[in-house]
Amino acid sequence: MLDWLIIGGGVHGTHLSNLLLHEAGVPSGKLAVIDPFKAPLTAWRRRARACGMPYLRSPATHNIDLHILSVHRFARTPEGRPTADFIPNYYRPSTALFERHCDHVVRVRGLAGVRVAGLALAVRETGGGLMVSTNAGPMETRRVILTIGPPERPCWPGWALALRREGVPVSHVFDPAFRRPETPESMETVIIGGGITAVQAALALAPMTAGRITLISRHPLRIHNLDFDPCWIGPKCLRSYAGTPYPRRRAIIDAARHRGTVPEETAAAFDQLTREGRAAFRVGRVREASWRSGRIRISTDDGVWHADRILLATGFGPERPGGSLTDQMVGELGLETEACGYPVLDEGYRWHPRIFVTGALAELRGGPCARNIVGARNAGREILKAAL
């Protein structure tokens, strides 16, 4: 029997496995990470590359290793120096540096050795622990940590789904099959969205297209370097939040997170693109879209636009993370949730005497930063205090 089974092998799952192995001293034979992908952070890397993310939005102190300065130290080594690149504010690392550091941590900490390629399907109680049904076979463990990422279903507006059913060239930046062009094109592109993903996608596509890029957003560009106030990283905001009754926490999170925003340097780069005439920005809501004479006609409340293709940067659906697995656990184990469907967790991020939660699913406990890298670090500290 395992002592710990981590369900999910992205940023959160990889950091938690590092923490359990090298700070808590859990033997490698007593820990496993089950994830659909063979390599750590596969889904994270795919999304970062799809939108052409050059720098993280998080500072370098938010990383998957144990020490907060691990990225800074790595950047001074022969292995890290070729990608050593930071940007103000907050010393945000380049994506290349962050990925190389993650590869370094996985290798030197032996984290790949505890991964199991598979998908968790159900969690049930046994006499002395938990039995987790997976498509790689049953796994028995004393404790489970859910480190489930955002819902896998990208958000598709109804009009875009109708176009796709007709075979019109419409794609979503977070579709697993989406790939940015590798050779120059002459297509005119409309990007739907007004946050960091949409703007980064426009900047990444610009060098590869001779056609114009038009970004259509429901709101003007909103500038925030981080997607929440830095006070949420530590006790300044989290201490009072921890004393807030659960029914009020969803409203606090929704108000505190800077959704659909863009860092200063990203907005400045896009502004330069528009001044050069290579991109345009329009504020409006898409009312309808149709395929006419080999082109897409897009009607908005700001006018009518035409394109050869549409790229959606509209995020993910509103579903609770975890899909059928979370539904099964709530139903069969009787786990407590709030009205929004998210877990009610104790101070140790515990949802059940043997089940812990981090990531987006834990945001009613961890606050607006729960789904970010620092959320993994915050949750990991509390889980160790509660369980060991």
C-alpha cells in the first residue's frame, strides 16, 4: 500500500511530490503520482507554447523546487545561464528558463521515478485506506492529494461551435490539437478574447502572417502585472480570508482575481503592433458569424469584420475541476461542498480524513492564488503540517 497517491502531475502535483520526497522524507516506493501524461507539466507546456508565452506572469520565487530562490540559483549555473532571462516587475522568469529549471528539478530530485501514466476514475474507502480505480489498474493508498488543473474543456461560444460544425476554420488556443503556424501565411485572423492569452497569441502569430490580426474583446485592455493583488500570496490577506465564513468566499475570490487582464510589457508590445498597422483592436460582443464566399463574416456591436480564420482565446468552461472523478467522490464519499460546488476544506486542505486538495479545486481554502504556482507552495506547507 502506498502512503501517498497524488492525482495530477502538473505544476502542483510535481511540486507536492518533490515536497513529500525531499522535505517530508516519504520513501519513493510509498509515493506515486498518477497523470495522463508521461512527462511532468505536459499540459502546462502545451498551453504556454500554444499562446506563445515568453515570460511567466508569476515571479521566479514561485517554482516547483523547495527553496524560493531555486530558479535564481539555477540561472547562475552553466545549465541555466543560456536561458537566464528575467523581466520586471517581480523578476518574472522567461518561459524557457522556467521550463529548463523544471526539467532540472525533475531530474536531480528523481521525480519522474514516482509517476504512473494513467487516469484516476474513482476513489473509494477501504478498511485501512483508499482504493483508487484507474485505467492502469487499482491503486491502494493511505492518503490521496487531488492536484487537478482547470477544466479540460475550452470555452466555445455557441456561434463558434456552429461554425466549426460547418467546417469553418475556427479553433481554440487551448485545444490540444491547436498548433501555431511554422511557416509564414497570408491569412487574416480574428482573435476573440481580451486577456493575456489573446494578446500573447496575437504577438506570437504576427511574425508568421502577412495578413492582418484583429483582436475583438468585450472590454478595453485592462492592465495588471499579476492576476491578483500580491497581498493574497501571504498572511496579509489570507489571514482574514481564513476566518471568513465559507458562503462568502466565492464572492471574495471573484472580486479579487484580475480576470481578462494583461501585464504592462505585453500590452506595450501589442500597442506597438497596432501602431505598425499589423494588428487592430476592437471592443465589442460577437452577435453572429457566418461563412460567405470563402471568408468568415463576423457581426459585432462595433461593426462587421471579415477573416480567413478565427482563433478563440476564451479560456475554459465554468465546470468544477475534476469532472466525473470529483462528482463520484462527492456522491459516494459524501464530501462537503459549497453552493458553487467547490470543496469545503479544513486548515490543512483536507476534504476527508485521507483526502487533501490543492489547485483550482481548493480555491475556497487557498484564496485567489490557489490555482497558481504559489498556491501549490502554500497548500504544500499546510498539508505537511496537518498530515505529518
